[in-house]
Amino acid sequence: MTNKSPVRILLVDDHAVVRSGLGAVLMSFDDMSLVGEAGNGEEAVHLCRTLKPDVVLMDLMMPVMDGVTATRTIHESQPDIRIIALTSFGERELVEGALKAGAMGYLLKTVSAAELIAAIQGAVMGKTTLSPEAAQVLVQGLKQPKSDTHDLTEREREILALMVEGLANHDIAARLVVSQSTVKFHVSNVLSKLGVSTRTEAVAMALKNKLVK
């Protein structure tokens, strides 16, 4: 890509209205080119293979495949594609998960058009851009002392407790009034933090170490 070539962007968000608004913003800049849209992470992975965008604006909470999983999949197979998480959520586990998966930036959807364009341009040059909220939760995480709870967040402990009760993801989603993709994301984090590979191992560790009440 030469300096005169517009940045080729793929939008990934499960809300068509959000994609439409972002698309309008991007198309108002001559050095930006919207090459495709995806409604979930699985579609994003497929379109990245076919469209080979320069930058992906990735929502995180989506059905079928969440944004963190999609980011990891795309980054592992196509590391030259720059991915910016663009979401409504600023929880620490989401910020850390997205960055560890390979995202070049983390922005909230309250970002201004100028800030978004600057982040895209920075990503192309290999620069990481974090929203003030994302930067703050990362700093707070560094300041927090390690504990015997395996660094599980309150939500993760809540979900682990429901796993101990024997609830499946769809039951947990119904109990907490969240999407199954959100539950799947948190369960994955729980397994990772506990250093186990199955729900059964997680439940056993939770009971042995009294991680839940």
C-alpha cells in the first residue's frame, strides 16, 4: 500500500445501524475505503481471507463468534491485518483479551470521528491506540495485588458459580440475562485463568480451592 492509496477497512458489528453510521463516517474521508461489512466474527474471518483489508474495526460482543476469538483467528493467519476493537464495553477482561488476541487498539463507540480516523491511521503505521477508559482499567489492573482467586473478575466468579451448579451456557445466559456469546467469552476466560481446558476441571478446581461460595 502506497501513501496515496486509501486505507481499506472492514467493519464488523452485529448491528446494521452501527455499521451504517460508521460507514458514512469512513466514506466522508478520501483516504479511507470501506471494502466490506460483517455481522459477526465468523463472517469477519471469512471476509478477511477474501478481501484482505488493511484495517478491521471489530465489535466484541457478537453472536456466532465473538470479536476476541475472531481477532485471534485473523491475527494468527493474517498478522499484517491491523485490528482495532471498537465496542461499547470497557471491562478489564475485554480490554486485555482483545489486546492479547492481537488487536492494535481498543476504542469505545463514543469515540469522535477524528479520533477514530487517527486510530486507523496509527494502526496502519503499527501504533496502538487506547481509549482513556481502556488505558485506565489496564493501569488499575497492574496496581491490583495478586490474590488466591486466580484474578477472576466478579462476573467470572459469578459464572463459575453457575458452572458449579451444572448450568450450561444457555442456562447461564438466561439466568444472567446476557447473550450466549457473552457467556462463552467469560467461560473461556475462566478456563484460561484457572489453567484448565474443560468445564469439569474448572468446577473441580473451584470446589477444591473454594473459589465460589
